[in-house]
Amino acid sequence: MSAQHRRVYIFSHPRSTSHLFYQILSTHPAIQATECNKCVSTYRFGVDRQMPSLRMEAWLEAFGLSHQEAAMQSGYQAFLDEMQREAADAEAKDKCFLAADHIHHITTSSFINTHLNLPGRETRPTPVIVDNMLDVTHASGTQVGNDAPSELNDSNPTLLPDRFLFSLTPIITIRHPARTTPSHLRAYQVLGLDTSGPDFPVVASFKLERMLFDAFKSRAEKEKAGSVIVIDGDKLVKDPQGQMKKVCELLGLDEAQIKYSWDKPTMGDGKKLASAFLTTVNGSNGVILNPKYDKPVVIEEEIKGWAQEWDESTAKVLEELVRSAMPDYEYLLQHSL
């Protein structure tokens, strides 16, 4: 396995089958995976959280937390330090480090609001993060510290320091907006939320994923290094083995050691959050094939279905969000495996 591919980070778009991809890839014996979506509680409840306050009660209930428990959630500095320690630990064991997070969970609210043109969305104070370089070790194995504040390049859309971000092999998961956006609404409804929530236009957009892709692409062109791996969720569901063969080849892994079945996971620990977002993955012990994904998406037909499932007004909102997301999605799709 090539050393340059020992840190794999899945920057996932919500509802893009990212949990399925993470589950499959983590079965490889050369992989040491951390908790999937580790940053979500930091984004929503941490001391320097970036989620707007609106609808906070619904999210507390979803996570099964009281206000006091939410106030004890760690912030972005602790998140970064832990990720760096886990990366170093994986490398010390000659393993490939694997992590996954939705990109908006590791992006400042000010960056999101500016670049997604959401002037009415609450802007939270920007976290102050120090790159302690806990993933960097001397030959003796001692970790190297650094008390200098991290400096972010303008092209870096995340909170991760440039040095750490660009040490990663990025994988971006995408899926047609006409699949991801209504899927997110269905999950939101379980939590008592709807399209008016401050995060809904964020999870409907693919702009952050495109900006991250371009940041890595630009860096790769300058350094003549590998670029970004893009996985389309529909392709993964239709041909999991074919997609994983391509991924493993790029990561220097033997695809024959990947497992396509597993014991049913229990992500979410029975919380309301799990019933909203993790029902499919928690109810599966392998890839679930659905013939409806064999058909191409026709947005006009989807709109009719949304109007029947919800109402004309909701269908209109979904249509506007989906059509707005299409250029960025199609840009990323042309670079997918």
C-alpha cells in the first residue's frame, strides 16, 4: 500500500449512500476506520458549534441530549486533535486511516452563508483552531506539537488546517439531487423538521463539494499528485464490486479482501436520529439492490411524485433546490468513477 494513500477521508454529501460506501470500504483488513461522521455533534452542539440555533430543540431530541449534556460536547480543536492522533495510530500499525464527515459539518457558518448566498442564515463565531501536528511523529515515535494558530488557504473550504487537509486522500460521495434532496426531507420529517430549516438549503447544495474538489485538483496540478476520487451513489448501488475495484486500485488496496456482506450495524444507538437517517444502513447486512435506480432520473417525473407525496408548494421548493444544485452535481459527476 502506497504511503501517500494511508489517510483516506470521505467528504460525503448527505443521503448519497456514503454510509454504505464507508461500511464496504471499512471491511478491508488494511483499513483502520474511525467513527463515521465523528464531527456531527461538534457541528451541532460543541462549544464553538457552527449549526444555527434555530430548531435546536428538534436536534437535541434527535440525539437524545439534554441542554446540559449538549453543553459538554467537545469543540473543533478536540475534534482535530483526535483525528490527528487516530491517523498517527493507524500509520504506526501500517494501516490505512479512514474517516468520513459531511463537508458542511467541518466548514464555518460564515463560509457557508457567503458562498451559498444565505444572508438570512445565522453566522456563528469562527472557531480558533491550532494545528498541534499530532499526526506527525519523529523516528523515535514521539509526537510533534505546534502552538501556532492554523492558517487557512482561501481555496480550502473546510476548518481543517491546510497541512492536515492536503495530507489526505479525499473521496467525495455524490448522488443526483433529485434523489438526495427529497430523501433528506423525509428524514427531516421524522425529526419534526421541514424545508424551512436553516440547514436544508445547505444539504441540498453541492457547492461545497465542488469547491473542495477544485481545491484538491489545483493542489494536485501544482504538485503532480493524485487528485480527488468521486463516487456516485447510484453507480455504487448498481455495481458495488465494479466501483470498489476502481477505488481499491486507486488506493493501492486488494479489492479481493473487501467484504460485501456484514452483520447488521447499530449506528445511532436507537436514538431518534437513527430512525430518521440510518434506517436503511442499520437494517442491511449487505448492498440492497433496488430496480428503480436502473432508470435515469427525469426531474419532471420526480416533481409529480413530490406533489403527490407532499403538496404542490413543497414540490416547488424541492424543484428549485434540485435545479439549482444540478450544475455543481453534473460538474462532479463527470469526474466520478
